[in-house]
Amino acid sequence: MIQNLKNLFKKWKTGTEYLNYGRDIVLQWSVKYIIDQYRNKNQKTFFILDQGCGHGDDLINIDKKIKEFNLDIKLKLYGIENYPPYVKECQSKGIHVISLDIERDIYPFDNHSIDIIITNQVLEHTKEIFWIFEQFTRILKPEGILIIGVPNLASLHNRILLLLGDQPTTQQSLGPHVRSFTLPDLRSFVEVNQFFEFVERKGSNFYPFPPFISKPLADLFPSLAWGLFAKFKRTYKEGSFLIYLEENLLETPFYGSPQNPAKKYARSKSNKKI
């Protein structure tokens, strides 16, 4: 019965996978921030980093949209990507690509130098999320925004599967995801010690429904949508994300902990310039 239901869900949702990436949400939040900063603070240059940029779709979408306003705004587009074909493709589109281990390497940006960080369908694949947020906390400007897109463990189809005693598709042993998220869990992690402040959430895609109804359902019921998208603002709080975790919360070893120390100078300004 359960397998038949899963097969039916899979058939119904086929063709909606592109909605998982919430490109319209990332675009809307990024463009609004840029235009608001331009109009309210006369800021004209913006540094945008997409962690795991893939084909560069989110960065290029933002760049194209901003150009439509015909304003004297200049975007500096940066992506972290390791897959050689994607690196080459992004470079051909004018994106400055950096290849590194996002879970262990120091991101080559100065402290508080990035205006927008995008991490879209990446965090669910990572274990050392503590190190990643040490870097995000360090390089994002105060009042800059962090846009997170991850699969939603609390989506409708995952709730149904759990109710039936089956594994949710968000995190399966025979799969690429090693973490899963709900909004309360994500907020409790990102907002620890008030380095970030939650701004808003949206949903993308709505399994197992077809595209014409999936998008409106995700807008109406974001907590049940396939994709969880959350926008956070960097506060003016100083300090190290990792040190706070070491001293107050985590007992087991993780990268950057006393038992497994990270590279020296990880918490100070990077020596590399963007």
C-alpha cells in the first residue's frame, strides 16, 4: 500500500522539480534588498555570494533583473562551486568562481564584506554546518541578508509518510541528504546568540500536486510546502559563532572544536581579497 502511494505521489509530482529551487523567491528577496539599500542608503555596489552556485542561475537572475531598473548599481557576483563543468559555465557568465571545501576551508572574503549570501539546496548535504555558519557570520555585513533554501521536513508529503510509518523523502539513508530542517529548528540554529535575525519565510513546490496548483498552494501554506525558504538579517553582534557553540552548547567534537581544531586565523580577517 505504502509503495503504491509513493508511486502515485511520484507520478503526480513529475514535472514540478524545478520549483524546488524557489528561484522566484531568491530573486524577489535579493532584488528588494538591493533596491532598498540603493534608495535608502545610496549604496551602488553590492557583493553577492552563492554557496554551491551550480549553473549560476540565482546570480544571473538577480543580475538581469537589476539591469532592467537601469540604475547605476554594480553587482559583484561570486560563487562557490567545485564541479569543473559548472565552474567553467559560471565563469563564462561573468561569475567569479571559488573552489573550496565549504565545510573545512576559510572562505576568502574579508570580514563583513558580503551584502547577500545565498545557500540554495546545499545545507542538507553538509555535516559541518557549524563551520559554515562561522564563515557566514564572519563575512556577511551587518544588515546584510542570508537566504537559505532547504527541503522541508515538515512538508505535507513527509508528514503523510511519517504517519504511515515510512521514511520521509527529505532524509533517507539511501540518499544524498545528511540533515533535515523545519523552520523552528532552522531558526533556533541560525539565531543562536543573536548573530542573525529571522525576517520571513516562504514555501516552494507542493508535493504531490502538479505545477498549476503546486505554486499557489506553497504560497498559501508555506509550512506544508516541499521547500523551506528563510531570510535572515545579520545583526551587529560581534564574536565567533564557533566559540559560542564551544563554550555554551556542543559537547561532541566538530570541526573547529577544541577536539578537532580548525585552521588558524579562521575567526579573524581572511588574508585573501575579494
